[in-house]
Amino acid sequence: EDGYRLWLRYDQVQDPAKLKAYRQAIQEVVVPGNSPTLSVAQQELKMGLSGLLGKPVPVSQKPSQRNTLVAGTPASSALIKDLGLGDKLKTVGDEGYLLLTANKKGKKYTVIAANTDIGVLYGSYHFLRLLQTQQDISKLSLASAPKTKHRVLNHWDNLDRTVERGYAGFSLWDWHKLPTYIDQRYIDYARANASIGINGTVLTNVNANALVLTEEYLKKVKALADAFRPYGLKVYLTARFSAPIEIGGLETADPLDPKVQAWWKKKSDEIYSYIPDFGGFLVKANSEGQPGPQNYGRSHADGANMLADAVAPHGGIVMWRAFVYSNEEPEDRAKQAYNEFKPLDGQFRDNVMVQVKNGAIDFQPREPFHPLFGAMPKTPIMMEFQITQEYLGQATNLVYLAPMWEEVLDEDTYAEGEGSTVAKVIDGTLNGHRLTGMAGVANIGTDRNWTGHQFGQANWYAFGRMAWNPYLSSEEIAEEWIKMTFSNQEELVEKLEDMMLNSHETLVNYMTPLGLHHIMGWSHHYGPGPWIKDKHRADWTSVYYHRADEKGIGFDRTKTGSNAVAQYFPPVAEKYGNVEKTPEKYLLWFHHLPWDYKVKSGRTLWDEMALRYQGGVDSVRQMQQTWNALEGKIDPERFKHVQTFLEIQEQEAEWWRDAVLLYFQTFSKRPLPEGVEKPEHTLEYYMQLDPKFVPGI
Ligand code: BDP
């Protein structure tokens, strides 16, 4: 039990009464039709149910038993057609499904019905989930349809198989053996994605390599697309803006140059000749040294529109990222994306989405929502979450990310008055957009358990579930995942759920409490590095973000400082602009405050900060206790794996606490309050641990 099976384990249902009921309700499986997607649904139901029921379940094309599970569309199944589900089916669209119980001529049917084959597959996974989580299936009447259209993983995978910010081995894509060899991993990857409704995958890094657009690679990409197609998973690529120069022999990549436009059109036609349902391009341009339209004095809209025109005849889209850096150093990096993109609202083609990270800096352990949400009403805005834990302890820290995502999705932008939540921007309801989506930077690699940490799987799972429905709670997602991945045993579910739901706050406490941000190690972002300074860009240093001095700490983003708060709509701007009204979790994000500033607990800022760091360490120890008490209730292999990872996490939390507090103490010049453990080493020791001081790294 090494975690390879993810949440699709399908072990026999343990509760005897439930097992009996399920066995009775499902005496056979009927999935008429033989399209690739229906065949996959049939196989998954057969495999899943045989496992869950602990005995082989017969599969046939026509019902012969009293109690039958039927899956299909009105076109593939006469029985489903006869049920006359027309109106109900209309409500679930192209990808949704119905799960129903129906009686007909003395027979009982459990029905998975959809308008399309992919809807049937999604419904099949949902049905299996009901059994995996031991729900009552005797009177089913539910409907589900995705609230966003493009639910996409972004792989930051390089062609040499290294993964930028990947902590779970190498890239899954074995370019060397493609297109001929199709690894079983590709299929299991597609199954896992389909089971949570993910319908797109960007195979390559946003820091793109133009080679993937050459004929040789496109043949390999086609092989992956063919393998994924039955699972409803579309393939996308990152487009390097300078590709026309690098692989096309042109002298420019100016988006307004007709030769450049023609090159992209021809390239797109070629891609579609291999992959007729190619999804489109994801683009990082004029950011962190990547080429882009601004190199030619053109705007992001000019660049995006050129690519959009090239893929439009084939139904493709362009996801244009708003994570930008200008070459000149800004007074506050948090303001850049908004400043560059808001003026472009209304200038993008219909098939362009602007993809915006959840916060304005960069995937910090906690960030206030990005001010671009709600600020570009005429442009479809796609959410970009980072599933891989670049700034959150990488693969050794147990952090369930759904509460962080939920926090952002629930925030009210006030763009169209009260109730204009980020979720409504993303699902298109706020401004009536039909082109909608959510992207997640993948945490997947060749590790046997896919994600490095066993609990990293929960973040992949949660991303898919939230992309399908951004209104789901992190709690219900955790519960599903635990039951499917570990067990339905009540005490275990309760304890793990508690552990997962607190894990994000725990990490924030031992890394960046009270709105601190970007104080990680230089470049690799692993471990504490609040002392990082004097780099070629100030906004790549820690001191730029925390601004600690003898008087106090924090980034003043109010009127007296960078005034980044003004990018929010008035009620939000007012809240964050006023130190009294700012939620404590964002205190030092928006305000520079004296060390003796009194926080809500009545303590000084310094004492509170120190106690938060200690609290984070204490909570990790609490997690260890919870986990250790579950010994014997979890299979030994995964138990041990997580146990040792929690030991690492404890060491890392202590490291963070000690290094950061010693460093800030050089400014605050105050003692550590009672209850905070003494650091094990000196500040110099922690500073030399930072690999930038180690020769050769
Ligand atoms: C930062 C990463 C960098 C990415 C960049 C991006 O450190 O590796 O290329 O974001 O999103 O978080 O483009």
C-alpha cells in the first residue's frame, strides 16, 4: 500500500450492512455502447464495484437481473431513453449527470444518466464515490454539473523531465519513449483526473521551450492526447512567445507583424492536424525574463489576441497569465498585474482568459485575494492556484490547501456591490461570462505515491473538486478524501479531518504569521530566509517585504505607503487601509507597525508574533500525536511514511521559528515571551544553513 492507487482504491466495503445493501442493489452493470469513453466507464465500474463489493460484478449490454446499475445517455441506452429524463437532463449540460433510482416493470434500476459520454464517466466516478464513502444509494436523486468550464492542471514540466517547483520526482511525460510507448501511468493519471472532473492538462512549463511546438514533439504530444481523450482530458501547451524566431526562422515575434501572425496560424493548423481537440495555449509573457509582446512595444492584449486568432478557427482558447514583472523595479510589486491588465479590459478576443494567481505577490502561505478579481468585468478571469507547495514547505509538510483556496473564493470583492465573491468572478456568474476556468499548478511526479507526501494527494483531489464546484467546503472535500484514501472508520475520519483542516493555519503560524510574506530561502524558497537582501532586484529579497527595523515591521500598503489598497473596491480598500479593521491575518501585509503595537489579544506585536511561531510548532507536535495514535488503524507503509514526514515537519517548524525570531529580535531588541522555547542555535548558524552560503550551490 504505497499510495499509488490514490483515492481510487476500491477495497471491499467494511460495514457489513452497507455491503449487503450494495450487493443487493447492484447485481449487474449495464453500460450499452462501445465508444472509448463509455468503455472506460464500463471498465471503471466493473473494477470499482468488483473491489468494493468483494466479488465479481457481471457486466452486460442488456439488463437481466432484478436490480441493475445502468449507465448511459438517451442515445446509448434504450432504457435511459425510456425513462424520459429530458428536462432533468437539460439542466446538467454537456458534462453533468444524474444519479437516480428508478422502478420499471417490477425491476429496480440505479441509473447514471447524462447527455454525453463524458457525463456518464463523471457520473460513474461519483457513483463509485458514494460507495467508497458508504452513502445510502437506495433512493438516489441527484444532479451535478460543473460550475466552471475549463478545469485544468498546469504542469511546470520541462522537456528534460525536470519539474520546476516539483517535489515528487520527475515529469510523468517520458518524451524519450513517446510516441510509441504508452506508460500505464498516463492512463492512471487520466483516470484520477476524470474522477474529480479535471478536463484539461497543460503539459509544459510556463517558462516555455519552443521545441515542444516542433513536429517531432507534436507527434509525442498527440500520443498523450490520444491516451487521455477517452477520459475527457484535453491537452494544452505553453507557447513561447519567441517561438517564431527560435524554431520558425523569423527575425521577429512582433504580434502585429503579418509574417508572425501567419506563422502562428500555420503552427496552430499543424497542431490541430495531429490533435483535433487540442485545447489551446497557456502563455507567460514579459514576466521574469520571458519574451512577450512588450518587447515590440505591444500590449498583452495584442499578444494574446494574435494567438487567440490562430486557434479560434479550431475552437481553441488562450490562457494568458497576469503574473507579470516589468523590467523596472516597481515601488510595490503587488500592484503590477493590476496596473498592467486593468486598462486592457475589453480588449481581449472572446477566446482569451486572463489567468490570475490567487494573490498579488506569489503563492504565499497566505495572501489577500488579488485585486484583479472583479476589476476586469469584460474579461473572463481564470483562477490560478498552486497545488505544488513551492512556498509551503514543499513535499515534506502536511498542509491541506483547500481551506486556503476556500478563504480566497469566499472573499467579497464588492465589484458589483455586496456579495460579489471571488467564486462568482471565477464561475462567470458575476459578469455573465461563459468562458470560465480554474487552473492548478500540479504537484504530481514520478514518485510512487504521485505527490511526494501522501497528503499531497488531498490537494490534487481538492483542486479538482473545487474547480468543479467552487462553493464546496474544504471540510466536505476532506471527509470524502479521507474515506476514500484511508478508511470510513468514524474516529479516524474525525481525527484526520481535524488535522487537515488545521494544517494550513499551523503552517502559516510557523512560517509567516500576521501577514508576513516572502521571507523564504533565496530562489529555492525552502526554509526561512528573512535576512535575504542585496539581490539584483529589491523585490526578490525578504527585507523588501518585511521592512523590519528598530521601530517596527510590515509593508505599508495604505495611503501613507504604496497605496496598493486603492486597487480594491471601496469597502475592501477601506477595510485593509484601516489598521483597526484589517483582519489580523493580513496585518503586516498592509501595515508597518511598531513592535509594541497592541494586537487583539492585548499582547504586543512582538510577543504575539513570537507566540504564533511557537503555536505553529506546538500544532505540528499535536498533529504528530494525532497521527501516532492511529497506528494499527492505517496500513503500516503509509503510516510510517507520514510519521517520518511529520518528524521532518516538526524539525522544519522549529527551524523556522528559531531562525525568524532570532533575526527579527536583532531589530525588536526584546526578549522572547514566556512559553517560547529557546532557539537551539545562533542566528549565524541559521544564516549559514541557507544554501546561498554553501560553496557550489
Ligand atoms: C514563481 C515561481 C517560478 C514560476 C513563477 C510563475 O518561483 O518558478 O515560474 O512563479 O508563476 O512562483 O511564472
